[in-house]
Amino acid sequence: MTFNQFAEHAKRIAVMQGRQFTHPDDDWTITVLVEHPGDQRPFVIHVPGWVSNDGDAKEVLGWALGQAARATKPTKVALIQSAWVVDRELTGRPYDPEHEPMPRDHPDRIERLVLTVFDPEIAVMHWADIHRRRRRPPVLGPWAAAPRDGFVSGRMATPLIDALR
């Protein structure tokens, strides 16, 4: 698979996960897709939901993913996770983490499904806003992509980037 085909495949996995929802508070679990040389299809790992709500568990997961990538040498990895963000394009001002609440507590927060695709050369983020409804399951808005020259980092992204390079 090319990098873009892999990213599109990961988006389809995320959409399919959302189509299984039945309640308004259902959420996407952290999902990891891994492609190794010769694989017909990427291997999909659905991480237990409780990991998303535990910062220490996410830290350990990031480390473990990095170690696994070092050992198995994948050609591509995709990481799908929901997140609260403060979008400066929507608020009209940059988010200041030193003087404003964390995104999960911020009054201008947006819930997004974030897809980060990695290979040894590049890491690219895609996202879709999560639209919550009072009586029906959440749905995804359209996908958008960060510029290819954007900087990607984080407690789960950085170990993968380091391992693939």
C-alpha cells in the first residue's frame, strides 16, 4: 500500500468503528494499524477503552508501541484516537496552554478523531470532528489533513516516530 492508500484504509477503519455505535456516549477506542513488508492488509489493534482515560496508561502504550516497532520494523503505522482540541482557526486566536485550561476543560474545545500516519520518512495528521447528538450515536464530520510540513509529537506519536527512523 502507498502512504495515501494506508491513510485512506485507516480512515475507513475509523468510520466502520463509528457505524457500530448504538448510544450517544459511545466513543472511538485507540486503534493502531501496522503494515509490515509483504502484508496483504494492515494488522489492526483495538486498545481497551480505559487506556484513553489514563495518562499513565497512554504513556506506557506509547513506549510499548515504540518498542514493538523497533523489534518488528513496520513500513507504516497509523494511530487513531479521539481528543479534545482548541482549534485556533475556529477561535481566531492561538491556544495558550500556560494561561488557558487544558483542551478537555476549555470552553472552546472541539472533540476530534485524530489519525496520525507514520512511515520512516514522515508523520502526517488527519482529523474529523466528532458530532455528538442527544439521542443518537456520534458521527464524524469530513476528514481534513494537516500540512505535510506540520510537526507531529505526543506521548504516543514520539516513540513511534523515533522507532521508525
